[in-house]
Amino acid sequence: MVTRLRQSLTARLIITISGIIFAICVLFLLLINHHLDESILEEMGEKALTSAYLIAERPDIVSTFSTEDPSSILQPIAEDIRQQIGASFVVIGNEQGIRYTHPDPQKIGQSMVGGDNDSALINKEPIVTVTTG
């Protein structure tokens, strides 16, 4: 009887300790995954911000804003830049938030959306945001 009780207690301890180790491993993996997601997002944001600075400082792009139809000149440049940096899209707009380039040509000439442009357009602050649309 005592041997059977010890085996039962030993089995319970093994199951309990195994469960705790499993829970710790799952928690550790979740934390690593969260950290990697944040690191990747931060790196992509820095790459996007650097690209934006480089695009905004290009003399050929700056001079295009004073032409009669900036979109016709900027759209091919934006597409070329998009391919070079591996971005999903590159949108170039003016200080009022009007798009001059966009992957969907019907959205050219419309205001940028997302509600996150004010700090960039009004306060001249660099921003990196993640939105859907």
C-alpha cells in the first residue's frame, strides 16, 4: 500500500513539475515572439523614415512640386523607389496632405487619410505609424 501511494505521489509530482515547465516554456516563447515583433516593427519604421527623408530631400522631387502636373513626373519616380526599397507602396504628398502619388491612381489628388498626418504636416515632426488601408 505504501509503495502504491509513493508511486501515485511521484506521478503527481512529475505531472505537476512537467506542467510548470511547459507553462514556463510557453510564456518564454510568447515573450520572445512579442520582442521579435516589436524589433521588426521598429526596424521597418526606421527604414521607412530614412526612406522618407531621402525622398523628401531629392532635388528632382522637390523641383517637381512647382510644375503644372507633379503627379505625372512623381508617380514613376515613386514606383521606382518602391521597387528599390522593397516597400508595398510609396505615397508622396504636399504640405497640405494631398497625394501626388499612390498605387491606386484614383486616389491621386485626394487627401491622405488615417488621422495621423497632423503632427507631420502641421508640427513638422517625423512620425511612423501603422494603419490599415
